[in-house]
Amino acid sequence: MSGRYKELQYWDSRYEEEERGHEWFGSYHDFAHLVRRELRPGTRGLVLGCGTSSLSAELHKEGVRPLVSIDYSPVCIKEMAQRNACVPDMSWMVMDARHLQFPDETFDLVIEKGTLDAMMVDEKDPWRVSQDTITLVDQVLSEVGRVLAPNGCFMSITFSPPHFRARHYAQPQYGWSVSCDTYGRDFHYYFYTMLKGGQLTCLDIERGKSLYKSHVNLEHMPTLLECDDEDFLNNIQI
Ligand SMILES: C[S@@+](CC[C@H](N)C(=O)[O-])C[C@H]1O[C@@H](n2cnc3c(N)ncnc32)[C@H](O)[C@@H]1O
């Protein structure tokens, strides 16, 4: 992903130029089975950073209604609202995923595909995430946790594998469990499912802690020589 993926201006001009929707991380049918297993009658849905993807339309067809789709690009929201003007129980709003303008516990399903990836694109080293990115992602996840109803589900679709991404999700303050599936044929994508009210496993808790351990000042990284216990796994901060 290009560093420009973090800029609103980039997305606005891209959506002005794009003729048809670009689908990130494969088509809905590649991961529909993973969505369906969590759907219940009357699921109220929110799509974060919808872009011009067909994901919202597919969820609506699955019966996720009402369905709200947000993006911080007014250009794509205008286009998607026009394209779907006659579809009932489907709305489109310009909104920043870090500041959701919905009351607590409004949705049973919140889903994002590639939105957090775009927000994290500045990171040079996925092993050592900057405090700015940790804060940015936490703002989104805290908002997701707030607007999810009890037993609600957050789905996150990404190219980022568990050792990099699960530790952001595996924080006890969100009050959800974390699981990960993969899909795709040649290239595998990751499909994370967070269930509000679920428990984190011991591995998840350790992963969650590693997010903060990995945020170190490299100048103060101990060397093996400085460390008498030679605990090299700990030193390399995995
Ligand atoms: C990689 S694209 C993915 C688009 C769409 N979800 C898909 O699967 O095709 C990232 C999207 O996230 C949106 N986005 C980035 N940061 C955002 C933010 N803070 N709040 C809302 N939308 C954001 C961008 O405008 C863009 O539409």
C-alpha cells in the first residue's frame, strides 16, 4: 500500500477518477461463508471505510438491515448514495471511523475491509508499531466496541497476519474475543472475527501485551551482551 493511502485527498481524487469500484482483497463470495456464520435475523450493520466496494450491497442482500456505510471521503459517499438511492434500509454517511456519530450499542455487526490497513500504511516496521499508529487504531477499535451491541460482532478483513494485527485487537478493554481465518487461493487474506462479550485466550493476552513491548526506543534496546539471562526471544520483542 502506498503512503498516500492515509490521506483523505488521495481517496477523494482516486474516487473522482475511478470509473468502477475497486475491490480490495478479493470478492465478497471469497469470504461470504465467514460472514454468514455470524449473521442472525435482524442484524443491524455498519461498514467502516466503505469506499466504492460491493461489500455493503452484498451484506444488504444477505439481510443485514438497516445497513449504514461510512467513509471519510465525501466523493465516494456521494457516488454510493446516488447509486443506491432507491434501496430501502441502506444509508451512506461521510464520517471518520475514529469518531463514530452513533449512540452506544447501535449495531450487531461492524465490518471493515482494508480501512485499518490504509490508516496504518505509514508504518515502516510492523514489528515495532509507532505510538501514533497504536493510538489511531485504538481510537477506531474503542469506537467499534462502543457502538457494538452486546454479543455483537466486529469483522476485519486485511492482508495483515495475526502476529502483526491480532495484538491490536487482543486488548482486554474492548471486551471481545479474537479469532482469525484465512481465505483466497494464491494469496491468502486474513479475516478476523471479534465477538463482544467473548474471552481472550492466554495467547491473545500475550499477543496484546507484545504490542506495547514492541513499542520501544531502539536506542535503548538491550543487546545480548548486556543481558545476562540470554533470553534472546524476549530481546527481539516477538
Ligand atoms: C483500501 S480502501 C478500502 C475500501 C473498501 N472498504 C473496499 O474494500 O474496497 C480504504 C478506505 O478507507 C477509507 N478511510 C481511510 N481512513 C478513514 C477514516 N479515518 N474514516 C473513514 N474512512 C476512512 C478511505 O477513504 C477508503 O475508502
